[in-house]
Amino acid sequence: MSIAPDPNATTNYGPPQSYGPPPAAPQTTSGLSIAGFVLAFLVAPIGFILSVVALVKLKGSGQKGKGLAIAGVIISVLGTLGWALIIATVIAVAPTAAKLADPGCIDGKAAINKLATVSGPDTAAIEQGIADIRTAAGKSKHDDVRAAMTAVADDYTRVMQAAKAGDQATVDQISKKSDEDIAKVNSLCTVGGK
């Protein structure tokens, strides 16, 4: 026996149909915006270019990523300026840094400082200090450091000779010049020196 279909029954062939516009496709984020943002941190000039191109292409495209592209432009500009500042600083400081490592600066300043601690008429210590300054001048790789160290050694030698002769006026005069020459050494052998 077979069952016959009921003529009054309704048939259901699927889900009910909705009427109206189809659902909008989800917005995607621009790949150029993402790449420009990431490269702004790694290679700022390329990040800048990609971010600007992304901004131009995003107009009217319906894609997301405008904020990433703007951030990429800003970060890449700041990164480029930062690197330019670092490079300019290194270029400006490099000559001074080379002098700081100059054996004439290192040994000469040590000898001058040691000589400044000698008290009284300790002729042997003063002569040794002068010899150390002259040795440091000979080790110097920079002419201006060598000349400044030699001038300080010459000043100390003349002060010692004038002191032995009892000529206090000459000692005072040469001591002032010695202070100027030591200031020159300090300016050459410190950060920010010439």
C-alpha cells in the first residue's frame, strides 16, 4: 500500500526568501596602507612612498586603512628626520671623538693632572711631569694636540727656570699663559672640543 500525497499540504523547498538589497560585502583593509605603516618603522623612505600611494588609492575605493596610511606618513617623516639628526651628530662629533682617543690627549691630560698635584719645589716630580707631557705630545696623532701639549710643556719648563732664577714676575706671567695653553688642551681633548 502506498500513501498518496495530500493535495491540501504546502510544500517547503528552502528557507524563506528575504527581499531587499543583498548584504554588503565586508570592507577590506588596503594592503598598501599596511605595508606603508610597517615599512615606516623599518625603511622610512619606502614606508613614506607606500603610505602616500595608499592615501591616493583609498579615495573612493571603499577600503579601510586611511588611518594606517596617515600614521605611516607621519612615522616615516619622523624616522627620516631622526636618522638625519643622528647622522649629522655623528659627523659633527667624529673629529672630536678621534681626538678623545688620541694617545696624546689621554697621556697628556693624565700628565698635566698629575703635575697639578705636585706641591712645593719638587724639581724631580716637575721634570718628570714635563717629560711625560713631551712624550704624550710625541704620541699624538693630531698636529693641534701635539702643538698644544708642547706649548704646555714649554710653559712648565719656563716657569721652572724663572722660579730657579727667583723671577716671580716672569713666573706669574708664564703661569697665565700656561693656564691658557692648558685650556686649549682641554678644549681639544674633551667632547665638544674643536
